[in-house]
Amino acid sequence: MAESQDDGRLAGRLAALAALGFVLVIPPLLARFDRVDRVFGVPVLWAYLYLVWVVVIGLVAAVCARSR
């Protein structure tokens, strides 16, 4: 019974992270970062997308590592 409860929590956390990742890349939010400016020579939009990608992957790794 404890394993199924842990699996349910893990699934819930991963679903929440998927929702967070989705919200961070919806067009109205992306439009805020679509500028001519650059960060370390990279367009702001690309830097934002890369940062979101790294953060979501890191959070998924942390959640999965903690669940074991």
C-alpha cells in the first residue's frame, strides 16, 4: 500500500512539473521575452527557453531522485 501511495505522489509531482513547464512556454509569456536585447550574445527569448528547459529538467531529476 505504501508503494502505491508513493507512486501516486510521484505522479502528482511530475504532473505539476509538466503543468509548470507548459505554463512557462505559453505564447503570452514568451512574448514578454521576445526582444532585440541579448544576454551574453544570445537573444533573450532563446536564453529564457534554455533556462526554462534546464530548470524543468533539474526539478524532474530532483523529484525522481528524492522518490527513491
